[in-house]
Amino acid sequence: MEFFEVVDGQRAHRELRADPVPDELIERVLEAAVHAPSAENRQPWVFVVVRDEQIRLRIAELTAKIWQGGARDFSKPNTTQRLFDEVDRWATGGLAGAPVHIVVCGDTTRCPEMMLPSSIYPATQNLLLAARALGLGSLMSTLSMVTGAPFKDLLGLPDHVVPMALVPIGYPARSLGPPRRTPVAEVTHHDRW
Amino acid sequence: MEFFEVVDGQRAHRELRADPVPDELIERVLEAAVHAPSAENRQPWVFVVVRDEQIRLRIAELTAKIWQGGARDFSKPNTTQRLFDEVDRWATGGLAGAPVHIVVCGDTTRCPEMMLPSSIYPATQNLLLAARALGLGSLMSTLSMVTGAPFKDLLGLPDHVVPMALVPIGYPARSLGPPRRTPVAEVTHHDRW
């Protein structure tokens, strides 16, 4: 696919089919992820690729708890009813349906924790874009990270590894139109504010 | 350009030509940036596009101060001599030579500060990739952000706006080969750590 077609059309796909995703496509999206830039080229990313159904169900359960325990009320006034309903379905169980969950983590032995976001989120974005280029749907969520210790325990993450994003991947249940965005001119200043 | 050719070949270009970059190319990279996903679609990004030479020189000066005041010594043991020398030339003045500096900021009235990185860095990555797709060179640096108040004052940023990345853009002085990366298999775990 042509680059701008991928980048301009990327959307959060919350409804994914249960059909399995071939290993080579998952390897390809991870390959794109590790091609992101990183502070001092430290490449502090680590990925946990979860296909096991029990673990996916447990991730969904932990996430639902956070959602219902406060995030839901925090989110409601900030989103349109349509987006809210879609996120609500996803966060209360729908996310387990994605056949693959990629947990993107940062390794604090390779990079100080405060420097992780500027390396980990570019890698995650490469991953989302690559998924779209391969006809897969995905989204990035940081909601599950709020679950803290139970989430780390579930994945057996050592202390020096910080989970930073959950990316469920699968074939999209339906195609989505182009995303709506505030025009560039409204968020751009020249030379000074 | 084909998507994977862009994503797999992206590199930090620290040596850029002084030739001006057409406005429409800068608009195109910003258009790609705003197509990134963001928490609750809040789109908390704001861009300051600096072409003014005096402001670029002042950004370079502030950055050199941070570099020489500690970041340089912190970086040295972690990088190869070649990369270190390249970064050193860049951070001690070279960066002013880029004809355009884009400062990517987060707006805390649109999104709580702790949620900014997972939206701002994906947008910045889209920007870097789009630059490459258009034949431009760029890089993301968070070094200048450490300068704090003087940097915000220079750009006239209000209190609610947090500068998060500096992206100098221009035509590359030389072409760079493919980046070196640790293989995916070495940073991937399946189901559990």
C-alpha cells in the first residue's frame, strides 16, 4: 500500500473477527515496530504476543474492572455518545475477541523510565500503521496499564519491564471510513505562539 | 512511496541542507501527524513551525547548553563513538542549520498531562515517516525540552502547552543506509514472559 493511504486512513478498530492471524503478519508488524527511532538508539521495546485465550480473557477482565471502577465515568463527558458506546462494548469484554493481543513494554535496564515514552509510542504507532498496511485492524489502548501489578503478574513481567500499551489485532469486522480530524491550520502556529 | 519502504528505512538525519522546504510539504507532514490516534480522540497536539533564523539559532543555543551541561556526559558511555560524534556536532550548533524546526507540543486543556505521551509521540512518528515519504530528512529530539522555561518563553508558549519534541526538517545532506536493529525474535515473548 502507498504510504499516505496507510497513514491518512488509520483508525481504531474495536470490532475484530476471531479468525486467526498468520504468524508472518504478526512478525511483519513487529519488524515495523522495531524500526522506530529511539533515544540514543537504545531500542528499549519488548513485546509480549498473547494468543492464549485464557490470558486474553483475563486481560479483558482486568481492563473491564478499571473501566467500570472509574475510567468509564471519567471518559463519558469527553466523548460523543457513539464513540462512548463503542468503547464501552470494547472495554467490558469485546477486547478479548481479538485473536492476538500485543503488549508493548519498555525495558528500564536499556533506558531510564522517563525516557521510555518517546521511544515506545513511536514503535507502537509503526505497529498500528503496519497492521493497516497488511489489511489488519488494531488499536492502541493504555487503559489496561492502569491495572498495575495484577496485569504484570498475569504476563510474568519482571520488575524492570513496564507495560505501556495494549494492541489487540485481528481482521476488521467492518471497514471504517476516513477519521475526522481538526484541520492542521487550527493547531499550527508560525515561528511563535 | 510504498509503506514498508518508508517505515523500514526511516533514519535520524542530523545533517540537513539549508535549502528551503516548500510550505506544502510542511503542511503534508503535519496532515500526517494529525491523523495519529489519540486518547478518546482528543487530538491534544499543537505545532509551532519555526523558520525564523534567529529563533532557530536560539533553540540551538539552549539545546547546546543542556547538552554541554550534563546530557553529553550522560550519553557518552551509552553510544558508539560514531553516533556520539554525530550527535555532538548536531547538539553543539548543527541543528540550527535545518531550515524548519517543528516543535510538537501537547495541550493540557484537551488532555491530562500524564495521558499526553501516548498521543503526542504517535503523531510525531507519523510526521517523521511522512517527511521520509516526501524525500525529506528529519529526526525527533527531546533534548531541547529539558531547557524548560527559557524554551517555552522563546516560543511564547502559554502555561497549558507542554513542548514535547523538536523535529528539525530539511533535505538530507547525504543518503543513509538502512538502520541497524536488534532482531524481533530477541525482544519478543509469547503468551507470557
